[in-house]
Amino acid sequence: MLGILFRDASILDGTGARPFRGDVRVDGARIAAVGPRLDASPGDTVVACAGATLMPGLIEPHAHLSFLDQRHPGHFSTIPVEEHLLATLKHAKLYLDSGFTSCFSAAATKPRLDIVVRDAIARGDHPGPRLLAASVQLTVTGGVGDLRQLHLDPGEAMYTLPCDGPVEFRRAAREACREGVDVLKIVPSGDTSTPAIPSPTTLMTDDEVAAVCEVARERGKRVAAHARSAASVKMCVRHGVDVVYHATCADDEALDMLEAAKERVFVAPALSVTWTRLHESGRFGLPSSPELTARIERDLAMTCERMIELKRRGVRVLPGGDYGFAWNPHGNNARDLAFFVDLLGFTPMEAIVAATKFGGELMGQPGELGVVREGALADLLLVDGDPLADITILQDRTRLRAIMKDGAFHKAPAPGS
Ligand SMILES: [Zn+2]
């Protein structure tokens, strides 16, 4: 079988082990061997790495491929589905171009966008990361992203699907399962960006969260939650939500519950969307006031404090920064690793493990995705330089000499390299 042999790479295997110099052989979609010196088989393509870093493809735990780098979420409702699909496919390719070979979706903005994009990628019809497809956000009437107003056509509110009571949540969750999602996304709390329902507000009730989790369990799906309030985090843990985003206002009890569930739960703060809103959103003409700035600063500080504590307790804290807004555009996703280093005190190695090995666990393929080892899927990056010395090089697409997914080059190394 014709394989691909990466010769003399610095192998950063995603597990946290120190990099070592060696070879990696890929056969078909998988890594066939890893060792200090492997023999090339006749017909193998040999990639001379000369010490460049060979590492697992990055994994985005909080993707919104159908976000439109827009200033205001209302845009989702006015773009027709055809144009929206093209934009989503374009973003999928951009993520792969940026070294992200897997994405866990944290909500689509129309019900079937993620699903058809996932399937097009899986069939090989369009380049993109392997994708776990999400539903639209399910929240309550008047919840985050419920942009309906009585003077508008209710059909315009596709960004979020408002449901009230366990019966409506169960129906919405089942409809999403029927269409083929992998992830049910719920929004049980308020948000930094919505003054009427700020982060400490809890929107969904216990029986509503329980209803969605029950459907997910019946159908073998995952549940992801935008949970900033303490009570919402506790409901999520209690009812079996798989990934808790933000956890901004988690109190001691919520932290204890996350710790007790650390074998199964993931936490991802989405730092970038908040950090960039504070520091880089000025030129986009967003609403701003001293009170709003103070609130965003407080939310960011609280989130960081919680993440540092959760990491200390051994909870898996993952990057993923809610990319897809004008001030936090798609393609910048590797910035989150630098934010983990700068704001949470992760070492570059810990940030990389969070974005690779833990990402593979979140994708439901532990040991197969996010690691460089014999038998794992060959999702690999060949990086010019050492990301442990400078984590920001992962943000530079020109430093990604090769990008491989499922054993096939999306970006082949330049000839002679
Ligand atoms: Zn999000």
C-alpha cells in the first residue's frame, strides 16, 4: 500500500509528552507507525521534515460555521438559505486552511446548515473539517438570540428557536434529531451582550433542560449549553449536558459539581469573543458605554477566574472562542490557544493538549483524534517552527507547511521540502 512517510519531524503528539525527533508513516486514513526511524516502503511519498513540528490537527470545540462575521445577529435572519449555505461552506474551508481538522459545532443559525455541510465534507464534495453538526440554539421566549418582535414576521427568527416548557423543548430536540444533528444546543442562561438578560440570569427551567437531555440520551446525541449563570451550570451538570460553555458565574457549588463530573463533562469558556469585544471592536460601531464595558470586563475576569480554578481541579477546559463576529472573525481560531496562555496561565503544551487530545475526546473519538499515535486518524499539521516556544505561530497560515485530514493532504508540502 502506498503510504506517506514524514521523515525526521519533531513529533508533538498531543498527549502532553515532550516532543521527540522521529518519523510518522500514514497508510490510508490512519497513522500506521510512529518511531525514531521508519523504513520507507517502495512507492511511499517521503516528506523531509528537517525538524519541523508534526502535530495533530487542531480541534475547535465551539464552532459556528454559519455565523457571518456580522456585527449583529439579525443578519442571520435576512440572508436567504442559499447564500447562507455558500457562506457556511466557505467558512468550513477556511477552518481547514487554518489547521482546524475537526469542529464541534455550538449551533447552526438555520436548522439544516450544519447537517448538509457536515455531509458534503464527509462525502468529499467540499473541503472542510470533520464536523459534528448542531441544531439551532434552543432557548425560551425572550432568551438570548430570540430576535422576534411582534412587528416582524415570526418566520424571520431562525437564529434561535424559542421553546417554552418541556413539551416544546422535547419536540424541537426531536425534530433536530430527525434532521440529523449530532449536537443539541441549548441556551439556559443570559449573556454579557444582552442587557435585559445579563449573564447571571437563568432562563430555562430544570424540566426544560431535563427534556432536551432525555431526548439526547434516547438518540445518542450530545448536548452543548451556553451557561453563564450559576444555576444554569448546575442544571447542566445535573441533567447530563456534555459541554458547558462560559460558566462565567459558576459558584462554589457549581465548581464542585463540575469537578465531580470531570470524567464526562467538558468546559469551554469562549474567551476570544469577549476579549476582542473589549479590545478590538471599536471600529465596528458597536454599542458602547462605560457600564457595558465594565460589565464585559467583569464577565471576562470572572470567567478566567473560574477556568483557572477548574483546570486546577482537573476539569478539561477547552479553547474555542465563538468566532464568526465582525470583531472576532472566522479563521482567527488559533488565537484562543494564546488566550489560554496569556489569560489562564496555561503552558503552550497545556493549550495544545486542550486543543488536540481533549478535542478528540469531545468529538467522541478519544485516542483516535487529536493524537499522533499508531492507529489514530491521520489528521496532521506540519508546522514550520516550534509552537511550544511561540504558541502564536499557529495563527500564521503560512507556517502551516502541510495540512492533512484522513490521510489526505488538504495542503501538501511544497515539493522538495
Ligand atoms: Zn457560541
